[in-house]
Amino acid sequence: MLDQLEEVATQANAELQKASSAEELETWRVRYLGRKGQLTNLLRSLRDVPIEERKAAGARANQVRNTLEAGYTAKKEKLDSSTTVSIEGDKIDISLPGEPIQIGRFHPTTRAIKEICDIFISMGFQIAEGPEVEWEYYNFEALNMPAEHPARDAFATLWVDYHTPTGARPMLMRTHTSPVQIRSMEKIKPPVRIISPGRVFRYEATDATHEWMFSQVEGFAVDKNITMADLKGTLFEFARRLFGQDRKCRFRCDYFPFVEPGVEIAIDCFMCGGKGCRLCGNSGWIEILGAGMVHPEVLRGCGIDPDVYSGFAFGMGVERIPILRYGIDDIRLFYSNDLRFLKQFS
Amino acid sequence: MRVPLNWLKEYVDIDISNNELARKLTEAGLEVADIQIIGGSWDKVYVGRILAVEPHPNADRLKLATVDLGNRQWTVVCGAPNLAVNDKIAFALTGAKLIDGHTGKLEELKPAKIRGVYSEGMICSEKELGISDNHEGILVLPQDYEIGKPLTDYMGDAIFDIDITPNRADCLSMMGIAREIAALTGKPFRMPDLSYQESGKEVESLISVEIQAPDLCPRYCATVIEDVKLVPSPKWMQDRLTACGMRPIINIVDVTNYVMLEFGQPLHSFDYKQIRGQKIIVRRAADDETMYTLDGQERKFKHNNLLIADAERAVAVAGIMGGLASEVQEHTKTILLESASFSQAVIHRGALALKLGSEASSRYEKGLNPELTWYAAKRATQLMAKLGAGTVAKGIVDCYPGKPEKKPVSISERDVKRLLGFDLTLGEIERCLSALGLECEKAGAGAIYAYKPWWRNDINCTADLVEEVARVIGYDNIPESLLSSPLPTGEGSRLFNFRQQLREIMAAMGFQEIITYPLTSIEVLKKLSPEGELKGPAPLKLENFMSRDLEYLRNTIRAGVLSVLGRNQRNRDNNIRLFEINKAFIPRAKDLPKENEILCGLVDSVVPDNYWQSKPKPADFYYTKGVVQAVLAKCGIQADFVSGDDPSFNQACCADIMLGKTRIGVIGEVHPQVLANFDIAEKAYLFELDVERLFSVASKPLVYKAASKYPSVTRDIALLVDADVTYDNIQTALKKFSIVTEFRLFDLYKGKQVPAGKKSMGFRLTYQAADRTLKDDEVDGIQKQILALLSKEFGVTLRS
């Protein structure tokens, strides 16, 4: 009896393996598990087995039945799931091009501004914006650059044809985003943490490295006890988040009339790693930010007591970041709006 | 500024490497842009002596020179005009690296046959050695140089090219840089001895100075040198001037330039004979006063120009340029030397108005301490005497009406902690400031008074002192911390975020963002109307425009967007959809222009014309309107489209976008003539939306409405409508039935199946009540009312 059981089990298992369609599987089921199937017959004949053998044979017979039934179910599921796949005639050419759904893209300047601002927003800064056509007062005077100040020479200015009755010419296209510092501090009192992106304009002949319109992001934080260490920590953190955590930063003295002490921040060149190359002009460093502690005269002009409050301010060029990152060799590409250029920035 | 290290070593010892020195200077604000090593490639260049010069057998202009290097003699071919037997020269052996006189590049010297004669080396010019641009002849060395020694034993230098910020005019000088190095490296600064033998007459008997404008000229020092001998200055002086990029001219000119480079103080020399009345008067110009300047031009002045005059007439434009009449010439016997201080503003204004910039004026503009004048006058006089350029008068005339008050600036431990973020003791603060030459004295507990030294002009407040301390401590040593102050309150960044959302939805709909210039021309703005007229408010003009295309501030942004489409179509780009968010400038009386921020979109086609599965779909009004509606939906705004008359559009296909009575935008098919004006082929559709108006509505608070729990009923109806009844007419009527929660036009038909002058409109209406399940007969009843209303107002019938 047991031998017969083993024989049926081996044979049934082998045939189950081979069954490759629903029809074959059904034939198999009828042959072994059906009402007149081989295993069913064996089970039925158990009652003719001597009592001493019956217990062991019964147990084995049930075991075999369970195994075969489980095998049947599994095979059935497998065959069912594969039937939907391959109907020869319905197979499509999946290599044909998909619908050309057009994706729009942001201008690379927009992307860079967003990226810069997001970092500062995550540090508690808020966005403020100012006019592109400005009063001379906000662009220069209030920033500690009275008329005849030598630092004004660095800002070739586009003046608007607008004269006051006294002959003064006070309206211009802003040369930097720093006027927003003044406009903001006139309105809001500390604590302030402002980030201000925007376009700026210079009277400038254009070439591959000069453009008369470009973008800046200005930022400043004013409150009690804001120090140059805060400036350094905040802006180094920014530089590392923007250019990579393993960038080295350089912190050096520089001069801007509206800050004191003044600072310039550079990162080690990511092209050559600081050895000196064309990108960094052989210096190993890439200047990314001008900054400093807000000049006491600037604070005073905005009605903020410099003996109580202090703060830092910074400014950076925006186009410079995609220029460095993507190896763009001509700044004029940004605003000539050739789609062959713009479409590369997905 | 070019700074030769050898010159600096006269004032300070330097025992750190060039790179370390450059790093320290750069960190302290004096950015070293480049280091040029002179003699860095001279390892095969030696001192030689010319033994003989013979004609070249095959060339008239070339000579054969025999050069003695001590151990060996060499014969070379040389074409220099100044070959002289016995002269000591710089001799390069083959393999030496020299600058090619023609290409300017560093190249290795190879043995060569020149016109049949073998040449085994080269007698070098200054240019070939990289000392200067002089390639006229060979460099002749002093006789005391020993034959056979490497040239680097006597010559060679490192020239630092340093960018000086405009606040540090004192560092436009060797002494200024040397003082910085002394402070940064902890070495003492050596002030040169300025004493000299006075042998001439009392200077007061020769000249007097009167300053009539002490507000513009705080100090004027003058000396007189008689019996002037005009000869070239000595080689050491010429070498230093050359190394700094100045051309040596003649002794007295070279001395003034030398002292300017050394102290940073510009000097001017006059021909004393031409100074009438033995008197110098510093005064404002009379309006329309004229004078010929050194460059031979007649200049006309205004009252705000400052002149140097003698008893009768102007002789120089103060601080900017000398006068022709008083110029030092070959026959000049007596010189009047001026060392004066002028206000920054008067020089800046004058140089700008006269379009006359000079080395002197650019220094004055940055601000020089009046104390400098006396030292510079003394130094120049001393050098004149030392060089034997003439007999120097006794004393210096020193007219000093504008002596600044000695003002202390206070600094405390708290100031340093508060601005730099770390602790320094008062002793450490004092050490830093003293190293830079500031005098310090106690000012009560925890504070000191510091006085700026005579050569500095840029230390006027506590923050200035704090920067000086930080520079000496080293910016590198400032710690890093993050802001710990309270977070600001307030509106935050909502408009910026809103604008960003607009960009996102436009990009999601396949529009490419562009950014165009705010400046344009009247001609371009005129292209926006088919008649070629300027529409909208008269644009603001610039006073100093860069070109005629960039003369006016645009009063609309659409011209820029249309130009971009035209340009890109030329690049065979099809399926272009563009958008820009930018400002139009609307002039206002006595105020800055209103900066209207506009979202402008432009569509030329919707589906590209070369996809295998679908036909090209050109742009149309309804696609563009769909885009606008999507933007409005994103803002939570329902606007009305009302027939419009904006001249840039085809008048049959143009709408104003209205929010109640406020126009928030415009949409339409761009007028064919306007398209042609911008070189755009076929049709294009454009819309504009006012960003700030959208923002003000979009930012209104939203109120949640519960969805109805009861099922809705949908019914389709086909209406037969007069052709001139608009969708909006029907829509307005349907909106009166609040139980109709949604209606959609699914079919619009004109043609054979409907009578002439009629159209068929198929609507799917959705009925839903908030408080009950609608029964069929109730819906039937409402539908009857709807039809009755439509019939009454517009003669609409149900299409059977």
C-alpha cells in the first residue's frame, strides 16, 4: 500500500511540473484528485488494508493528498495569471515614441534664485522685494555712499531722465539689491532676517563676461547681539549647502561702504580642488559673496540704534552659480532667450 | 598695483614665503591677484662681459660678439644697436628660458645658425628677461657685477599685483603695503630717514602760498629747487619705477613718481620762472575761466573747479593736471615742487566734468590724509638733493589751514565681543591697533581711545577699529556660529511663493519661462499696434542710454515676449509656448514709476506637427483661454471674459479678463500685422494677467463647503439657439438656478441639421440638493423653469 502511494505521489508530482496549460492541469486534476482519480481510489481502498498497516498508510495518504492539492492550487494561480499576457496578435511595438508631452522649464536664473532663497528661508529668513527703478537716496546715499564717494565708481549707473525743479537727477535703475535693506529696515524693526532677490542694472558694454542686466540676492539679519561669527557661520553653512558639504570656505576682509567690517567669501574651486585652473583664474578660490556687519551709519539712517542693535548683510550674483555649475561660457546667453539654450535646464 | 618685494624690504623684513605673504595680505583685505617672479626662469643666465664686437660676415645689421663668462668665451650673433666692448651684460646659455621678443611667450633658447654663423647663446634685452617691455637693445649691467655669477645673485624679484579697495588709498604705496606686512607678520616697520643737506636760499624768500579755499584744500606744501640739471635718474630708481609699471623719463619727473609710489602722495612740479609774483594761490575757478592744460587742450572751468594760480592766472587744475604754461621743460632752471591735499569731492567732480582722469586724481578721489604732504615734500626734496638734480632751498613752505582735529575713537572689550562674537582682552585689542600704528590711551574701565596714524584716512568710528582688530587677529580665526536671535514675525514670503506657483503651473502646462530686458525702444513698442502707433502711457526715458534699442523703460512686457517668439521661430523651433513674469513701468507724477508685474503667456501651437499618432494642432483661442482658466483656477479665481479692444489683437478675437469691474488681464489672437512686425509666422495667441491683482484675490481666506450627502441627477438637453446668443448668455441664466450644481457644454453645432441663423448647444446639467434626494418629477419641474427662462430671454427652444 505504501509503495503504491509513493509511486502515485512521484508520478503525480512529475506530471504536475509538466502541465503547461489550464486544460492539461484539469486533466491532471481528474487523473489524480478526481472522483475516480488514482489517489482517490487509493484512499478508498484504505479500508481493505489490515488494521496494523492502516494507520501509517492513512496518514501518508492524507499527506500526499494535501501536497497534491496545494501543488494544484499553486499551479492554477500561476497559469491563470499568465494567460492575460501573451495573445500573440495583441503584442504592441513598445519602442514607438510616446506622446510628445511638452514640459515647460524655469529660466535658469529663476531656478538659481529659488535654490538660494530656499536655503535662507530654511534658516528663518523671509523674502522682501524692492523696485527696479529707485531713488538715488536708497541706491547710494542711505548706503553710506554720498555723492562723490569713490565707491560709486564701481556702479556705472543708468539714470532716468527725470529732474526735480532744483535740477537734481534723483531717479535711476538700481545698480544693486542693497536698497531693499534700507526700505525694509525703515518699515520693520528688529528682529529682521530678510532675503531679497532681484534684477539689477549697470551702464555696461556687454561681452562674454559682462551683461548690463543681471540678478542679485541680498540678505541681512539685524537684532541684538548679531555678530560676525554669526555672519561667518550662516554664510559658510549656506555655501556648503549650495556647493557641497566638503567645500572649503575662505573668509577675508573686503570693502563695501555700507558694511564695517567688510568680508568676502570664496569657496575652493570645485573644478581643480584649489590647485588653480581656468575657472578660478588660477587662484584656487571662487568668490561667491560680499558681506559684512551693517555699517552703524546705515542703521542710524533707518532709525535703528547701532549701540543696541547690530547685524550682517550680504549680497551675491545669481547668474554666476549656473555659470560655474554648468560651465556656461557666455553670460549673454541668459537674456537672449534662445530656446536652444533655455531648454537645457530641466 | 604692482608691488616689487625688493622695494618693500627697504621698510620691513619679510621672512615668509611669497605664497604665505599673499595669503596673509589677501585675508587682510589686500587681494593679491597675481605674483610675477622675475628671474624665476634665469637658471642659465649669467653675468658676462663683451670682449670683442666684429661685423657679421654675411649680414650688415648683425654683429658677432665675443662674451667672457670667466671660465669660457662664447661667440654669438647679436643685432642690438648698443653692443659695446667691456660692457657687462646678461648672457643666456642654450637651454635658458627667455621671453620671445616677438611672441611674448616664454621659450627655451636653442643653438642656431644665423646667416651661416653658429650662435651658442644670447645677450639678453630687458624684455627677454621679463623685466620690462624694453626690447630696443641689450640690458647693460653695472660694472661691479662679477663675471660668471648667476644673474639672480644681483637681480630678480617677486612682483605682487595687489587690488586695493577704494578705502585704502594709503595702500596705493610701498610704505602702505609694508606697514600692513609689518602689522600682519609682527615685524617692525622702518621709516626711511628723510633728512638732507639744505644749501639754497630760504624757501620763503622764493615763494609764498595762499589757500583761498581751505574747505577744498586743507594743506599745501611747496619747495623750490634751483640750478636744476635734467639728466636721467640712476638705474636703481629706474628699475623700481619699471618694476611698478612706470616708464622712467628724467630725474625730476622720476623723483615725483618715485615718491608717489613710495608714500602714495601725488606731487606736481612747476617751472618756477612761469609762476608770476612768486606766489601760489589755491582758489575756486571763476565761471568760464579758461586755461591750456598739459595735453595742449583749452579747458573751460566752472565755479566748483579748484585751480592752482599764481598772482595773475591759473597754472594748474588742482590735483588733476598741470597747465601748459608752467610745464617743466628742457631749459627749466628752477622748479617749484607742490605736495598738496585736496578734497575728494572736488577732484572727483573736476575729473568727471573735464573728462580728465589721471593717476594723481584717482588717488585724491579716494581720500589722502593731509599729513602725508609734508613727508612727501621732504622725501622728494631729499631725493633731488641726493641725485644732484639741483640746489634745494632751505625749509618747506607749509600752508595748513585745514589741519584736522585729533579725534579719538573709542573701542571696548564689549564692542569686540558684540561685533565679532568672541572675547579679546583690552591688552590684545591695543596690541592689534598699535601694530597698525594707531596710538592708544586708556578711556576708563574696559575701553581705550585710539588715534588714527597720519597716513590713514579711513578710521572714523568704532566699527572701523573693530575691523582693524579683526584684520590683525585674522579673519580665519573668527569662530562660526548660527543665528540664535528670535525669529522675525511678519508676512513672510507670500508674494514670492505665489509667483513661484504661477511659474510652476505654467511650466506644468508646457510653457518655457523667458526673461527679457526692461529697456526697449519706441520703435519696438510701436510694433504692438497695427497702425504703428505708440499705445499706453508714454514710457520713461533714460538719460544715459547705452544704445537706441535700450532707451526707454517698457510700459508693457508683451513686446519682449513676441520678439523672443519671432527670433526662435527663425531657429526652426516649432510648438513654442512661452511665458514671462516681469515688470512694466508706468510713469507717475513726482514719484517712481508704478512697477506692474505681469504674467504674459504666448502660444504658437499646441501639438507639434510631426508626431506619428496625431495631427498637428495649431494654437487657438480656446486652448489659450483654457490655460488662463487653469491659472485662475489654481488661484481660486473665477473671472469673466468680456469682449475687448486691445489694439495688439485681432478685434474679432480679443477679450478683457475681468474680476467684477476690475480688468485683471487680456487675451486674444495677436493681430496679423503685429505678428508680421515681430517676424512671427502664422497665428499666435497671447494673454496677460496682472500678478499683484491675482495675488490680492488669491490670498483671500478660503472657506470649506461640505459636499452634499445626497445623490445627483444628470440630464442632457439640446437647445436650439439664435446664432447671436452667446454661451455667456445661457451660462448667466443657468447660474440663477442654484440647484444646478454643474453644467457643461458638450456639443456645439451649426449646419444642415439646424435651421439657418440657429445653432444647437448640447448641455449636461447636474442637479443636486444639499438636504434631500431629488425625485425625477422635481428635476423635470426645474428643467421646465430653466427652459421657460431661456425661451423668454433668448428665444431658446428644446431641440427635438
